[in-house]
Amino acid sequence: MKVKSKIWSALGSFMDHSMINKPSGADRAILTDIETAIERCIDLHDTVFDERYVHEILFLVSNAPGSITFLSRRISTHLDSTREPVRALKTLLLIHRLLRGGDRYFEQDLRNLWSSQDLKVDPSWLMDYNDEAYALVHGYSSYLEERMAWAFGQSGNLEPVRPPFMELTFRSYNDEMVELLCFRLSKCQTLLDRVMDCFLVNSSSDGPVARSVFGLVLRESFRVYEGYAEGLEYLMRSPFNKASKPFRSLVHEILKKSCLQTPQIQDFYQKCKKTNVGKALDYPFVKIVTPSHITSVENMFTSKDQSQILEEDERTTEEIPIRESKNSFNLFPGKLETTISTVWVEFVEENLEATSL
């Protein structure tokens, strides 16, 4: 199976450079069908492509292991070659749909190809186009750049993928739990920032493709926010008092950021509700984090530190009297001496006889 996958990967690379020169038969037909489906999805018309083309691509790739490399490179080539905002949006939307529609193995392979730069979601030419027509392309590209580091977990929720080089060693279980939770919350904060940057509601296009992008990203943000809110609540309810100070500082930074961000999320969702796409969606209830929440958690940390100090002092003061009592607890404080009397006592015989009778 690995050999076949490598053959398909090499074939995809070859076709990416020489565009189907000589490979024949079924191999050539599959890659040609993939290319055709891509082109149908990313034409110049401001209409959302049919979902069946996405399923067709996924089906073709699943039957040709390794052809995902060809798919990624062809999509990247189309994204780099176009300058039309609608076509760029449709290309990014195709990547997003494929990322959501494939199984976890496809999702993982696509993420690996993004890591190796075979799949690009940030075209190099985009930096030269800063007018309003390209605002959504900029925002969506930035969102997908962050979204590629997320995956659907077994529960069906979006979860950030931890890079292999981030595997750390910890001094305690509490440190590990704090770092794991703060990593997740930090990634949620970053992705939610990308969502808000993606849609400057007043300046975004109102075409069908833009509305499709808007609805898809907004619905994903709801699930991300729900996980974010649960994590914040757990962090404030159980702030891991036994964690070391460096990891407590992580908690402080997360809460400090959420204190600024949660009102922004609430305001953003309120604006989205007034749009044609956003008004029909089921929005989550946004819980505002306030400075009092931060103070409460810090007080819990402080009280825990003080209680630890008191416990240590109590243990110390309890040990000292015990040692002193062992030295001072003496029923006979002075030196005991025994004196033997040398005085003779003379008994009268009469009295002695009377006593014996």
C-alpha cells in the first residue's frame, strides 16, 4: 500500500509539472477528472459551486492514494495564477470544503501538504492588492492559515492540533493540565480573532460566494466559541492552585486576553445578526469575562500560597515543642542521691519477746 501511495504521489508531482503528458489509462483518467472537477469549482462566476464536485474530488482521491499531492499542487497553482477576487475566494472555499468533507486521514494528509508548502492558502500576489474588493480574500486566507492547524476530534468538535515539537515534560500533573488547557484556549482566541478580522461586515461583498464563506466561517466560530467558553469556565472554577508559578502566569495571560476579547465577540455577533446570512443562525450566548474574574482567580492563588506558608509554619512550630518536651519532660529535675544511715538502733529484748508472743 505504501509503494502504491508513493507511485501515485510521484505521478501527481510529474503531472503537476508536465500536465498529463504521457501517463496512460486509468491513472491519467483519474488525475484528469480531478483537474476537471477543480476547474468546475473555481470558475469566474459569482455562484457557489455544486457540492457534488467536492464529493467527486474526495471520491477520486480516495481511490488513488497519493493523488492528494497532485490535488494540492493544482489548487495552489490556480490560486497563485488568478487575480480575480471571486475566483480566489472560490479556490479558498474549495480548500475549506475539502478540509471539512474528507475523513481524518484525508484531513491529516492535507494538513501535512500545507505544512510542506505543497498546499498554499496565502497567495504571494495578495499583498499587492489592498483595496476593498480583496478585503474578504485577505481575511479568509488568514483564517484558513490558522484553521489548517485544527481538526475534527472524535466528538465531532473542532480541536487544535498540537505540533509534535511541542511535546513537553512537566514537573507535576497540575502543570501539565494547565499547559494543555491554556494551549487550547490560546488557539481558540487566535482563531476567533481571525474570524472577526475576516468579516468587516460593512466592507465585505454581498455576493453568493461571499455569503457562503460568511456562513461557513461563522458556523465554525460558534463551535469554537462554545469550547472556548467551557474552557474558560473550567479554568476559573478550578485554577489548579498546585501548579507552579510559570504556569499560573499562563492562566493570567489567558484571562487577561479574554477580558478584552469576549466583549468584542459579543459585539461582533450582534452585528452579524443584522446581516442577511447571519440573522437566521443560532448564536451561542457570549459570557463576558471581567477584571473581577481575574482578581478572583488571583486571590485564590494568593490564598493558596498563604495557606501553604501557614501550614509550613504550623508544622515547624509543632515540631519544636515536641523536641523540647523530650528534653524537659522529667519528673525528677534534680540529681537523685541515696543516703544510707549508719546509726545503729538497739531493741529491748522484753519488747521483742512481747511482740513475738
